[in-house]
Amino acid sequence: MKRWIALAAFAALCGMSSSGHAVDCSGMPTYSAGTSYVQDQDVQNNGSAYNCDIPGWCSSTAAWAYEPGAGSAWTQAWSLLGSCDSAANGSSSSSSGGASSSGDYGIEALGSSSVLFYVNTGSWADVHYILNSDGQQNYRMTSASGRQEWQLDNLATGDTIQYSYTYDSGSGAVDTPWATYIVGSGSSSSSSSSSSSSSSSSSSSSSSGGSGGWSLVWSDEFNGSGQPDPANWNYHVGNGWNPGTGAFDGWGNQELEWYRPENCYQQGGNLVIHGENNPTSVNGQTFDWRSCRITTQGKHSWTYGRIEARISSPSLQGKWNAFWMLGDSQSGSYTSNYSPAAGYYDSMPDNWASCGETDIFENVNQDSFTFHHNFWDTRTGDFPYDAGSNADYGSTGAIGDTEAFHVYALEWDQNEQRYYIDGVLTHTIDITPSNMEEFHEPMHIILNMALGGRLTYGYNPIAAEWPRDTLVDYVRVYQGGGSSSSSSSSGGGSSSSSSSGGSFDPGSPAAGTTHPRLTIHNACPTKTMWVHWLSVPDGSGGVLNAPNHSAMPASGSISYNIPDKGLAAMRFWPAFDCDGTGMDCRIGASGGPQEFGFTCPPEGCAPPIDSKFEATFGCITGIDESQCQTNPSAPSSALGRSDWWNSSAVDGFTVPMKVSINGYCPEGPVTSGPFAGPGGPTNGQIDCSALRVADCPRNADLSTDGLFPQLGNMDLLATNPATGEAGGCYSPAGKLTYANWGNTPTYTPDAPEAQMYTCPTPPISEAECRAGPADRSAYRNYIHSVCETYSYAYDDGFGLSSCPASTLTSYDVTFYCPE
């Protein structure tokens, strides 16, 4: 019988946790950016508990960069204690919604066709909702306290409402997790917590800026050569002369670079920001690094609009890229001279944060996400710097591969600033409070690449890895969309715009219908391939109307029709050199239930280390919840609106393979809304076509760093004892736990000899697993040298992926010749 590992797609069904044992979070404060915490203080954040290790880094001045779970150095400030016990983590499954430090919130039925959103706060609150995945809407009430109510009418039984609240916690805006309410059911269920009151649904605008009535008012496409257009750009030079200290201050962040205009130039249709290890000496001080900081200050600024740029950012230590805005009231200097005198430098503003700062994109070190942040002065007016009066509010947004081009955008009106990555809404901030006047004044654009300093968490650049470039394909500004009073200091030129990133379209789903959404290819030109598949027992995850064993001729393919209502927990794997029934195979004879026609050869079933594609196909948006396939892991619930799938090598592999996505699938993670999940892989593809069994490690050290010396030299090649032929390659976890084909010694997954490679949680936490020998194994190193798929339970390769379910989204799975 095939052994099923509760991982990947099956983890999504069963709600597995990777954060260790449960912690009672009752009475534990919820983390709030900008709040000071003392050493050993415990907080809860997004369903997990953390302890403050270093009070200086858990303070208000650094909390935005070191908040729990964010940043490549957050573990220096916070220790993960475990997941919050569900009874104490503040979530709610009743119609009353939940509770916050500012009161309670929720949704109530008013008859059969109306609902009432309510929130009981001590100050302002916003409610955000999505009706039937048809775009985000907002209700707003400011300068109010006590119970606030908003009513939504003309609803039908079965309508789905996703909703969230943003409220004033007293130290900044706080977003509640998204919850789902089904009209007629009288109940809500909480979604995964998110630091952004946003949705990845079709509410996000396209990157072209064309939706929502936006009109292009200014752009720079960087299609020339040499100096950036002097009609658009000025420069900041130097290391940031601080008038308050009378010294170079690394632009207030202890940065190491000296900005030179000559390190910005146009080439190949891009702005190049060139970072290099090239010392500059000024006023008797030497700065080892050079980079560039370019600004529209003094030439162009805007109040409200959509501001976007398409950027490729290098992924390496010591780099801090930014695409951001400062208010025109800032008092710092700049120059228009592309080749300033050697001793020239610019000064920092001494009225920050009274000028206001909006950070659209900030990427640090090798992080695969961006910081979004706003900084302002809680006093009203334009004041010199005062640490006790500055406020910030931030979040993170997933990027994926930062070296690929992505579109980063801000939509800004009188009420909100909304942040997007490749068309996906990732962060929202209310700017209506009276002490946020900074965000209703003109702001200009800055692009730069800082090197080293406080915000790279002490990780300075390594000279041997440089020079490197940040590339900016274009910067565009649109106005008019939903903002009746937007203004610009200059009209600027015009440019044609292009879409990037795509947007969600459910296609044409209908109850009771299917669409061809999975095609499996046999890329071996010389052999017939059999496709085997299994689903959860008893068909409780839905029905795939296709044989469990199908012969596919050399270079052939098979397309499978997937029900629009969803199909749970499917596994497909290839078999070669089989008999006429698809059994007794040289490759892929790992077996399955006899009632589905599976048998094993005389030497027994092969170990279940198959190259495979596992998937749960979601219920497509547009299918009524009552008609969606039931989730077999939660029989009272329907499948969600996303496809969840994986092609991991956690157990091992048998043949090379590749998975390609056709259609819309944002690179992950997606943090909120109906499609919350890990998102898709870079460029929509996992290409493991270069895997070779011949390269399987033959003398792997599985001794757990010498603790079990008898396991110090293990052969991971899976050899058929009857024929002596290779049948695949074990992962370390597979080698230590599968007894098929006489493999010895074997252990239970939680045995001391195996647990650091199988990583059962508990007793092995995710952090322990990542730091353990599985991450240093010869198998892991080989897999990652070929492709970015998972090689053990918690490595950083692609394992579980998710894409919004749509009749227009399909998957091509290709298996190649065995050796």
C-alpha cells in the first residue's frame, strides 16, 4: 500500500501547524508596531507567541523593522514560543466576530437580506468587506467612539461576505484578521491573521493604472542612454550630513555608501543604480561603498494618485533598495549637477518626520518581501525632529524572486494609501486622522540603493559579491481615479502603459460542470508511461472521472477534467517499464489500494519516493458555497477558492519532472482575502527536469551530526533487490523510515535517529529543523543545485503552492525518461 505523508496539499486540508506546541495566549498583549517592549516580555502576533530577547530592538524606535516574523534579523529581537492555543488567540467562529483592545466587532443578520457590521471602539474604525469575491468595499467612521454600525442590504441566501476591521489601538492603526460570513447561515469563521486589511481578489488594480479611472500624467521610461533625464531627476550626494549632529550620519541609518550621481545611468531601457566597492574620501573620512540616490524633488511632485515602478532588486547581503516618497516640505538639500565637485555633499532634513514619508517598496538583504511604511509627526505642523512625537505604521508584502521584475504601486486618495505588488493589494493605511496632515500635501519620488547600516540589521555587503545593479524599467504617475482633488506640480510627458502581473478572472464556472485543468505529459520519446492516481479514501474529496491507471504513449499527454466545484487531495505519479495492466513496473511500483487495481511485484511494493504531483483543486469563485465540494478534513466546511498543490522531493524522486502554471497565480505568499496562502512559484514554474538518479548521494551522512555514527555513510539509491536496478533516490527522511525492498535500518519518524530529518512537529520545531542536519545534507544540496523544490519538511524551496481556482488556470505536469 502507498504510504501517505501528511504534508503539502494534505497539510492544507488538515490545517497542520509548523510552529511547534500550542501556547496559552490569554491575557498576552497583541504586538503593535511602534510600542516599546521590555526584555522577557511575551506578546502574541498573527496566531503565535513571541518573547522579547533584546529590549533595545523591541523598542518603539526599532519595532517596525524587527516586528515578529518580519525581516531577516527579527529572530535577534524575538523568540518564537509556539502557536497560540485556539481557545486563547482571539479568533472567533460566532457571529459576534471577535474582540480587540478597542472593543468588539462582528456582523449580525437583519432579516434574510440585510446584515449589520458593527464595531465597538474608543476611536475611529473602518470596516472592509468583499461580497462574493467581487472587489473590496469600505465603510468609514472617524472621530467617533462607542458602537458604530454599517448596514448592507439586498443580499441573497448563500452570499459570501469576507470582512475585516481597522481601528485605532491608541498607538497606531491595527488590522483584524479577515473572517467569512455566509448569508443565511448566521455564522462567521475567522481567516488567517494578516497584517494588512487587504484582499488578493479582483479588487486590486492592474499595474497599468488603467483601471479605476486613472489617467497617466507623468512617466519616465528610461529608454535613453547616459544621464537620466535632467528634466525629471535631481540627486542626493554624500552620506547624509546631519545638521543636528554636525557630522555624516549615514542618512540617519548608519549607512556605509557615498551617493554619487554618476552611479545612476540609463542602459538597455532601464535606470541602472550601480552599487560598487570603491572608496571615496571626504573631509578626512573614507566611505568604502558607492551607490546612487535619485529624486524628483524640485522638479515634480504630486498630491494623491497612483505611483508605480517596475523594479529588479539584487538579492544579497547588505543591500537596502527603496522606492519611496517624501513631502516637499522636507528641508534637506539636493543637486541637479550630474558630476558634482569631489567635496560636495547634501544635508539631511531636520524636519523629518513632519514632512511625511511613504515607503512603497523597501527590500533588505536577501528578504523575499518588502516593507511598506508610513512615517509622520503626531504633532500638527512642520517641526524639527522629536523622537517622542514621530509615528510609523507598516506591514510587509510578499515578492518572491526580487531579482525578477515586479511592479510596486501606491494608490493614494484623501482617505487611504493602498499598496500593491504585481496588482495584488498588500497593505492599506487610513490617512484621515487630523494629525496625519503630512499625507495631504505634495510629495516627490526617491529611488536609491543603500549599502550596509542599521536597516540591513548589521549585515554589511561583501566586497567579492559586488558590483551589482538595481534596475528600474519605468516610473509612472496616474491621477484622477477616485480622487477628485488630485494635483500635480507639473504635467509631464505621456507614455503608453502596459499591464504586468495579470488579475484574477474565475472564467466561466457552472455547477455540475468540469473543465480541462490538468494535463500530464510523457516527455520520454522512447517509452510508454503509465499515469497512476489516488485520492482521499471513499471519494469523499470528490470524483475524478478517469481510470486510476492510464497508458500514455511516448511523447503523448492526457488531459483531466476537474469539477468546477472542487476536487480534494489528488496524487498523480508516473510509472515506466510496466506490464500490460500498468503493474509490476520498474519505476513507480509503489502501490495503492487493491480495490483500485493496484498490485505489487513479488519483491513487494517500491518505496513511495515517486516524483509526483499532489493537488487539491478549489471550488471556483461563482459556484455557490452550498454546491462546493465538501472538505474531507472538515466535513462541515466546503473547499476553499484556491488550488493547493506541490511537487516536492521530501520523500525522494524517481524521474525528472516539471510543473508549469497556465493562467493567473500571484507569486506568494498572499496574506489575506479568499485566496490567502503561499501563492505560486517564481515565473509560474517548478523545473526539476535536470534531476538525475545517477547523481543520488551514495555516501550520505545521516548521523545527526555524529550522534548516531552507524548512520554516517548511507546509500540513498533505492535498488530493486530482485533485479538490482535503480528505482529512484531516497530523501534522508525516506531512507530512514521506509522499509520497502528490504531497506534497513528503519525507524519511526519521531525516533531519535530519524526525527532531525523527518522533523515531526512536535518534538522538532520548525526553527530546529531548519537549523539541523537536514538543511546541510548532501541530498538537500543536490536538489537545490538543480531546482527550487522542497527537499525536507521545512526547507526554503517551493513545496506547497496555491493559485486562485479558475476555469482559466490549468497545470502542465511533465515527466521525463527514467535512467
